[in-house]
Amino acid sequence: MIGFLVHPRVDRTLPALQAARAVLREAGVETWEATREERRRVPAGTRLLVTLGGDGTLLNGARLAAPRGIPLLGVNLGRLGFLTELEADGLAEGLRRFLAGDFRLDERTLLEVRIHRGGRHVRAGLGLNEAVIQRKGAASILRLSLAVDGQPVGTLDADGVVVATATGSTAYALAAGGPILEPSVDDLLLVPMNPFALTVRPIVFPARQDLIVTLTLGPGLITIDGATQRGLRTGDRVHLAAYRRRLGMIRFTPPERFYALLRQKLGWGHPLVPTPHADA
């Protein structure tokens, strides 16, 4: 069985989607379709989840697919499509290649987030990109105490912090001043947001280590992949760690495509002015 997770504004009569249905019908493969608002669990027997939309739809699909070990194929119908693998007109051929086993599996680390409050803990969710802890509304800056594997790292005053995977290093973490990590890297990244002390800089730490962020002065908010959001109070401890399962993303292109995407979609490495002539 193959599932299609579709952005709510996507036309279900899209020719590319009709062609994909025909390919799977001919191959005798059952399908299901839902919008990201309709589907909260992936049905048993699903062997592939296809997302149709932009990066936001893919992030939603990642949270559904990873716990069940189901691979993900992203199809770009949005604007940037940095994480997706195919454009709409390549979907039918991509499904043929998947059924024939002609693909590679690109494994990505996810972030698991739990909140500890007053002796109890609540799992806040999973994120493929990042978790953002930030001040709430017009509140003053947050004071955050950081520890890695129980080892105190320090206390910082800032607008917040971004904790990102390698996949998320090219998203909000990059905008906040963090480094770019190659997607196959397991490590997690902590990027302070507008820290009061100028010496506070991003830290990369191994995925095998857990990070605990304690709000010693709040209130705050935590947002996971720009979707799931919860309020935080002074004294709350946020536990962030690599999820026990990695997400498999279906790829038909070589790993080196990541660097081409940096140039094509993020403009990395393009000079701001043309190369001067030798006689200039």
C-alpha cells in the first residue's frame, strides 16, 4: 500500500496525481489519500508515504512516517522545495523506479522533544528540522540553563535557542546564524537567538548526547518544525534528543545533489558581483 499526503490546496485532479494513480493501479498496488489535517496515523501495511506540497507537507509526513519506519518521497508543488526529491511531472516515473527497487535510501536524524514540569513529563513531538524555544509575546529575554548529558554547559540570556538536526541546519537555524551541516551528519546543532553576550556562539554536539534546556526565567514558547507549539513556564525543562529511529527518504539522485541545491535554491557560493576581467 502507498499513501499520498496532500496539501489541502492541491487539486486532486492534478494530471501528475492521476498519472501516479494509474501507475499504481496497473501494478496492483493499493493506495490511500489524505490531507495533512485529516491524517494523524499511517494505516498498517503502508510501504511508502508520498507527500505532495512543499517542505511543510514533507515535514508533516516525516512525523507520521518515522515512528513506523516507513520511507518518505517528497514531491514539490510549493515554492522552494529544498527537501523534496521530485517535481510533479516526475512522480509517475519515480513510483515506477520505487516499485522496481531503483532508488537509494537517504537516512535522516529526527529530534524528539519532551517537556518536564512539576515531576511529570509530556512528549511534545518529533521534528525533522528543529525545535525553537523563544520568548513569549512581548516578554523580556529568556534566561536559559543548558546541560548536555547532565553536564552543565552554562546559562544564557537570549531571545531563545534553536536546536536543529543536520536537515534543519539549512532552515531556521541558518537564518539565526548557525552553520550548514551535510544531511547525513547525525549531530545536533544549538543556535542561540540574539544572545545578550556576544561570545555565545552555536554548538554542535553528538546525537548520542541529550540536551536539556531549563527556563530559569520565562515565560516562553516551544515550536517544532513550525507547526506544533506549546507554552513554557519558568522552571520547565525541555529534553531534546535524537529520535530512536531515523527517517528514510527516497532518493533517485546522487548524494552530491545537496551541494547543487545549496547553489541553486539558497544561492550559496554565488559571487555577489561578476568575476572581474583579468585586464580590469
